[in-house]
Amino acid sequence: MTSGANDYLDPATMALLVGGMVTALVALVAGLNGRAPGRITVGLMALLQAGALAYAAIYLLRQVRGESPVGPLWELWAYLLTILVLPALSLIWAREEPSRWSTFVLAVAAFTTAVMAARCAQIWHGVGMLP
């Protein structure tokens, strides 16, 4: 059986990727409708934050078990730390400035978290790394 180009997208990565994209889309639509952050957008971002915590824990557990990424370890953890902090900071922003612009901040943070999670998986598996 041949391996596909997206084999690095394991279930945890797909969950964070899809969850981030859905959260970004919902927040974008809410912002375009002029809505401040509400229960749905804040709730989805809080779930994304929980997912990011679990995602980072998976990579930590892999390393504790003796596995290591194909790509640079520092780069992997730079991405992981960013996806841990970004949703939290956007939630703080949304609480401190409850305007439609905060909803757009949630959308951007969710999208960025999703993309960075996929990049973490690429770094782990060495996708796109030069030999």
C-alpha cells in the first residue's frame, strides 16, 4: 500500500485543524454581521484552547516515550507554544474589548492555530524538510 501525501494528518491534527477552521468561520461570519464575541464564538475558542492543550500534551508524551521529530525540535515547540498561547490571548482580548473587531481577532487566532497545528505535524514527520 502506498502512503499518501497527507499521512501526517493524524486524528489529533485533523481535529485541531477542522476545529480551528470551523471556529474561524463562525467567528468571521459573526464579525461580518457586526456581532461582538458571544457564547458561541467564545465557547468554540475555549474548546479550541482545550484541544490545543491536549495536542501539546500528545507531543510531550511522544517525546517522553523516546520519540523525536524528523524536523527541528525547537521549531516544533515554538509552534506548539504559539498554539497554546494564541487562543488564550484572543479570549482575553475578546473579554477586554467586546466589539465586532474582537470577533475578527478570534477568527484570525482560530485560523492561525489550525494552520500551525498542521505545521507541527509536518515538522514531526519531516514533511517539506530539505534533505
